[in-house]
Amino acid sequence: MDYVLGFMSGTSLDGVDAAIIQTDGERLTAFAGNAFEPYTTDEREAVIGATHDALAWDGDGERPSSFAEVDALVADIHIRTARRLLDLCPHTVSLIGFHGQTVLHRPARALSVQLGDAFAIARALGIAVIAGMRQADLDAGGEGAPIAPLYHRALARWAKTDGAVCFLNVGGVANLTYIGEDESIMACDTGPGNGLIDLMLQDRGLARYDEDGRFSAQGTVDPAVLKALFASPYFTRQGPRSLDRYDFPLAPLANLSAQDAAATLVAFTADAVGLAADRLPTRPVSWFVCGGGRHNPSLMRAFEERLGDCRSIDAIGLNGDFIEAEAMAFLAARSARGLALTLPETTGAPAPICGGVRFDP
């Protein structure tokens, strides 16, 4: 069993999560610490700028010049975060799983862009890094996402959950992993997570996110706008599917107050999860929510109304802020052993796919 460090810098663009677990890529035996490093204002603005450049580029022609700057910037903040965590960890870390900062996700074209210099991280920390864990799945015809379901299954084993359960990750995008009583697995992106609420409030210059649900709690859902949001063809697709944070427009919300827009987006997020839940083989006994969305009381109430027993993953002794960073460590350990990172049931790839590129210091 090795100690492996994993990183996640999600589409909420708040900073870098890092976590160390003990694992062989099949079993999970210990949690050995975590750390969060927020983006500075300048760093966050640079990442936002690269994201806008990525959307304008959309994979056509030369990569935007901003990508090189943000590759270095993202590497630097990951190195800072790792050094702080490694200084506190009494164990020797033998491997790092690096996700990178997603700026574009176009699975229909086998294109998913994560920025960050993995070799610079390996060189600075003196530890081998495995990165690029989505691309082999995309090349094989999969969606490249969700990427964490096999780790969710390991967590279900670790927690000794009873019956069928679902893990619901609510970041910029929301995704679920269904684990059957027989350990069968299904996964998909369900729709927006926090991303649309964040973007709406940021576009109006009101806040970076809906802290404690204070905007959404004061608003009223607009049924016509909610119907317009669900007109997206995404919701007619079957099987594993994935999203870019920017796949849904804010235009239908333009005439609503910030409070009503936030309440409508909460309903959109929760109802989209409900639609995905209706397609599961059985009704889960419990839902475990991780990611930043679990901190929004309006979202959690909406999930509980639609899903039944729905609680923060912290209730079973896990830290819901670091699940995806832990997942990157778990997947790095799997990649190093040549084990599958994705399955047909999680990304729609034609077979179990091992991926990842190793960068030695």
C-alpha cells in the first residue's frame, strides 16, 4: 500500500484541493491529510481569462497564448499546496495524481483541456506525477467524465454502506455515481451544479457564489424559465453523458431578480438530478452529497425533497470538500498498476479504459 497525493482544481475556480490517501488503487486503507489553497484574485482572473479564451477557441486552430501562462500558474499553486501538505504528513508519498484546471470539455470531439504543467510539479516535488487521466477514455469514444466513480465505489466499500446508494458530487457541474447492492455501477453528469448560480451572481456583480443560500432562500421559482432551461437536448440523452460548465445559457434568467434567478437555478439543479435518478436501476437507499454544493442549504433542501434520504457525505466520516482530490490519488494508483480508470457504465467507453501519462522528476 502506498501513500498517494491527489489534486483537484474544479470548475468553481476557487482554488486547489489536495489530499493524501493510502491505497493500492483497489483498496482504501487510510486518509493522511488534506489542504486547500485558494486562488489569489490575480490567479483566478488569469484562469477565468484562459477559460474565456478556450471557449472562443473551441479547439479550432492554434491553442490560445494564455494557456502557457496559466499552465505555469496552475503548476505553481499546486506546488505551494503540496509543499504545505507534505510538510505535515509523516508518511512518504510515492506518487501524485494531477487533474489540472479544466477550461474546456467537448467530449463529442474527444477534446477536454486541463491546464497545468505536470512535469514542473514532478520536478519541483521530486515525486512522479500521473496526469491526463481523461484522454484515453475520450480517444476510445467515451465522455471522459465523470472521472471519480470507481473511487466512489471504493468509498462505499470503506464505509460499508447498506443497499444501493448514490454519491452526488455538486461542483460547477453535478454528477452522480450509483452503486448497486451487488456493487454494479452507473454514472453520469446530471446537469449544472453550483456553476450557473455562481455565474449569474458574478455577471450581476453581486457575489462570487450563493453563500449559505441567502439569495436562493429569498427567491421564488419561475416555472416558465425552469421549463426553458430544461429545453436543452442534453436531457433527452440516454446513458453516460457529460457537460461543460458553460453548456447552459444564462439568457432565460435575464428578467428575473437575483433571488428568483437563484431559486430557479436551485430547482433546475435538483430537478436535473431527479431526472437522472428516475433512470437508475433501483431507488437508492441513501444519497451522499460531496463538493461545494452541500454547503448551500437551499440546494440540500431541494435534493432531499426530490431524492429522499440525502445527506452530506461528512455524515459517514468523510470530508466532502476533498473527495475529488482523493479520487485523483486513487486513480493515479490505478494507472500506475495498469488498472481501468473508467468503465462503459461510467463514461460510455466501449471497454474498461486505463489512462494517464506518467511524468518522472
